[in-house]
Amino acid sequence: MTRSYGYGTDTGNLREQNEDNFCVAPDLGLWAVADGMGGYKGGKTASRIVVRQLAEDIINGLSLTASITGIHHSIIRAAKADPENQGMGSTLVAMLTTDDHYEIAWVGDSRAYLWDGALLRQLTKDHSYVQHLVAEGVISEREAAVHPARHAVTQALGAEELDAVAVETVQGVLKNNHKILLCSDGLTNEVSDDGIAAILLQETDPQQAVDRLIRQARQNGGADNITVIVVA
């Protein structure tokens, strides 16, 4: 099935380098955003390992969950082999499409949304400290958006303290008017869900939507690297 799509990444206004990486492989039905952590060298290395190994694994017939589980250990081994990369890690949100079906898998706080032409729905749940507080009823979603610890993730690929990562997945059917948005938190920390929805309502072309979302994130502060993929 032929899909229209758009993608882009931006360093943002404050960071000197871009630690995000992404994968756009429509021939594989694979789309992914990885947000590296651990300083420029480490973060960029970790996110690069993620997208490269993910694509290779999908070519070799592995499932998203099996691939991501292995990537976690690959990053740990790479960090141990190079002291400069010690402590590096990455979040990941990835989508695999087959005909009109999709599967999304994630670790960390990079997100996937479904846009149905009128409403925006977050498909992923952040693996983060504030999301845990929301789930426990300690704080509200509104309070989570401005919580001082909102950047603290509870899971990341390459986190040495985790023997394994708990990969979460969600599946669904893509209809004609649907779009899937994958992004790093450089977008969602700067642009609210309502703001994202307003842009997707106005910009029906995926690439124009991506460009506008990145511009808006920069205008709203651009404190982090920004990576966005929109698949129709």
C-alpha cells in the first residue's frame, strides 16, 4: 500500500547538536523516532544504534518487540566498550505497517498519536515519573505538563540498571482519513495536544504538517531537539 508521509528533525534553539535519529523506510513499512541521551557523543551514538539495528532486524523478520529488546543490550555493550559513551541511552517509538494495519512499540517518552481528521488521540503512554504520578492519581494531566520532573523517564534503551526493558505495544487499523504522528519530546514539551491538533486540521499534506509542527515548537521555545514523522 502506498502511503504519503512527511518527516523532519531540528536541533532546536538551545542545543548545539541534534541527538535525535529517525528511520523512514516505507518499503519496510517501518517508521521510528529515537531520542538519544547521555551527551552529544553518547546520545547521538545510542539513537543511531537504535534506528540502524531496528531496520536490520525488521529486514531479518524480527518483531518490533524482539528487536527493541535486543537493541537495549546492544547499547549497553557499546557503552561498556567506549568510556566516552558511558551512561548513554535512547527512547524509541516505532511503527510497523502491513497493508492497513499498524503496530506501534515504544520505550520512554517519545510518542505516537492518531489523528482521525477531527480528533487527536495519544496512542502511547510515557514511561516517565510524572506519568506514573498521573496513573496513581497523585497529579493531573495538566499538572504533569508543568511538573519539574516531567523529563525524567523510567525506562530507556541502554539503561544499565535495567536487565530488560518492558516494551509496550498497541495495534490498530489505518483508515483513509487517518494519520499517525511519531515524535520526540522536543515537540510535545513545546506544543500542546490542542496545538498539534490545530496544525493537523489545517495542514492536510504530511510534509507541510511536519514542517509547521517543527516551526511551532521552535517558536514556543525549542529547548530540545525536535523530530517529527507523519504517516497518512
